[in-house]
Amino acid sequence: MNMPRLLPAIFPLLCLALAVQAEARPVSATLYPFGAMISEEAEAVPADGRITLSLPAGADAGTLAVTLSRGGVLSRTVTQLPGTASPAVQTLQKEADALRDSISLKSSELASVSAMRSFWSQPPYSLSAPSLEMLNGLMEKLSQDSAQQMASISKKESRLRSEIRGMERQASALDARIRTLGKKNADVQECVLTVDGTGSGPIVVRWSYWLDDAGWKPQYRVAADSSTGKVRICMQAALSQESGMDWNGVELTLASTNRLHSVQPPALRPWVIGQTSYDAAPRAMLAKSAGRANAEAALPASSADAAGLTWALGSTNLPASSTVTRLVGLHELEGTFSRILRPRQSEDVWMYAALDEDALAAKPALLLPAGQASFLVDGRETARGPFSFGPSDRDIFFGIDQLMKAEVVQTSVQDDAPPAFFGGDESGSSRVEQWSWVSTIHNGHDKAVSLRVEEAAPIARDTEVKISVSTSPKARLESEKSRYVWELSLPAREKTELRYEVKAVIPERTWKKR
């Protein structure tokens, strides 16, 4: 027995550098969209008051936290080990070596079978018999035996060549994976712990660290039934890790928060109000918009720790340098399917589902982090793009309706010439500015569709400016959101027109402030 084989027998568990690499494994991981917190565990016997841990190349050593079943950690030192393969790479190299040994054995067996072919193709027999008839019988028997042996040999050769080709393909795949893993895991980190009070015998070491080379991304399939208004959201998680080791049986948790580095609230900013209050309404609108956008991050999660929505996937296998997709949620929502048009922003008509607020209120708050989605209406994909959903959301959009279009024409605008003022009102001379738009909406469907049209309501920059609005057909003013709304039903293969006119009377002194 040579010295390398004697070492384990002479020095059992000499240091954790050997034990950890052989036995340590991730036991739990919390994946965030941009990294992961990993926990590993191993049993070790301290050698000379020291324990050696192995960390992946991408681990943040500054986040390392260690606990011992007995004793404590006095100090630690982390160093890079250039060229040291990660545990996963070492495992793959062993598999590749074992596979090549098997290929060598199969090749030797194939060579032996090929030698048998040469023998039976020209057997070195010398035949003799008392009569020609008996000699012919012996030759016939030899010919039959040779044919049977050659058939059997051909079958073995074909099987062996097929097995060798399959193993060579496996070896090539292993080599490719070793190269892929080695690119990011060639410099494994070694952490040497100085410990005290551990006593004799093995202790359990558990350590955790932040790993940038891991994370997850939500992927959605958002499908709507236009006849019932029901929306079905299928949420999947694409899990990935490049730690350099295979995760087998890891207790995996997904966390939705993307604000892990937001530690302090923003500072209060001065609020200076001018002589007029013309910006009050727009400021309120902006505040509502910002509150809607940040609602997901501001509201507490459904879990008690308020650190973000989490999904416990349980014991999970996640190979190194891989991406695995898991289903993590199915949600069915009720609503009304319709279209929406904002003519002066876009001539496209957009499909959306207006969700039923009572039905939403009866369910737990739905909080889905931002991710890429495919959107479908009646089984057909209509769009691909970003998707997220928070407690304040009430509409889900499904992209552009290709069979509907709007043509917008501005029929009158303000004159670019110097202003001409006229008298007659109680505030003195005034100037009149007027705008008018006509929107022609085409429905290319073979059925009637419902359509919501929205136009921003004008807001005066000064309380002395008088504004009047005319709409045809009559639109409804939603003053809290400062917009005009038309609710229409468009017949199949027909078009309709909407007119929107705005008139502003501006006093001369207000005009001169511009």
C-alpha cells in the first residue's frame, strides 16, 4: 500500500480541508433575484485548534458567518487557491476518469472480439475422412459453425461499438461541463478558522455566506378569456446557480424582494409653495402614480417577517451551472375584458382586463415580483414583455389589438403669431386659445367590442385662466384622476368618431408672465 493510501488510515480526519470537501454540502439556500444566501454544514475534528472550510470562488467572504456545535471561533483567514478545482469539478473529473477506464475496457473487449472474427473467417482446420461423403459432411458442419460464430461476433462488435460511441459522447459532455464550471470556479477560497473550547471528538460546523452567482427570475404566462373576463396567471421560477458544486436535497426558499440593499428611508425634502396653487392637482396625481408604482415594495409581505413574499420549495436538486424551472404559483382572477385607447398618446388600441375589486378584496393580497411574461388572449399569444402585480393593481394589459386602429387629426391649434388681445371681460383684455382633435376608431373584428377611450383633462397653470371642454359624444370627467372617459361599444367592421375640444381664456397679465 503506498503512502497516499496510508494517510487516511494514519490521520483520520486530520483537518476539515479533506472532510469538508468530501462531506460538506449546502443544506439550505434563500434565492433572491440578484444573489443567494447559502448555508452549508459538515462534521469535523479540529486539528491543532484549526478547521478549514472551502468556499466557492463567487462567495462573498465578508458575509461569512460560522457557528459550532461546541466552542467558538477566535479568528479566521480567507485566501484564494488559484487553480484548485471546485467540489463539483472534482466530482466531474472523477466521473470522466472512470468513464475513460470503462471505454478502455470496452475497447479491449472489442479488440478480442475482432481477433475472434479473424479466426472464424479462416479457421486453421485440417480435415480428413475415410470417404468423400463424410468429408463433405464435416465441411458442411464447419461452415455452419463458422456462420453462427461470425453472426454472434458481428452482433457483439456492433453492440460494443455502440456502447463505446455512447460513452465517448458522455465523456465529451463531461469535458465540456468541466470547462464551463472551471471558468468561474478555478480559484476556490479557503477559510482557516482558529477555534477554542471544542473539546475532543467531532463537532458540527455550519456556515453561511452571500453568493452572487445564484438567483432566480420569475416567468409568467398571463392568459385571458375574453368571453368570461377570467385571467389566469401561471408563475414559474427559473432557478440558477454557478457555485461550482451540485446542490442535492437543498431546502430552497425564493424571496421576491428586490430592495434588499435599501436600508434607510429617504430624507424629507423642503416643500416650497409659490404664489399660485396651479401645481396642486398635478402634484397629487404624481403622488398617486408614485404610490401605485411603489406599492409592492412598501406593503408588508404575506409572511410575518415583512422581508418580502417568499415561496418554500422544500428539498430541491439544482446542479451546478444549470437553470431549472419550477412552478411556484397559479392565480385565477375575475374581471371584464375590454380595450383601451389614449388617442393623443398612441393610435394603437390596447387590450386589458379590468379586475373585479370585490373578488380581489375577498382574496389574500396578491404580490408578484417583476419578470418576463407571455400574454395570451383566447389561447393565442398577443404580446411578450415585463409583468408584475401588486395589491393596488386593478388592470392587466395584454398588448395591442391588431384588428383595431385609431386615426387622430388635430383640426385646430393655437396661432404661433404674436397674441392679439381683446377687451370685454371683467378682468380686462384676454386671449383665447383653442384646440380640437377628431379620433376615428376602426373595429376590424367580426364582432362588437367594448372600448374605453381616455383623454387627459387640461389643468390651468394659473387660477385666473378659464378652461372649457367640449366632447362628442359626451364624455365622463373623472376629476380625481383628471381625465375624460368614453365607454363605447363598437359594432363589427365599423368605425366611429370622437371629438375633443378645449378652449382657454387667458388674461393679458397672465400671458405676459410666460
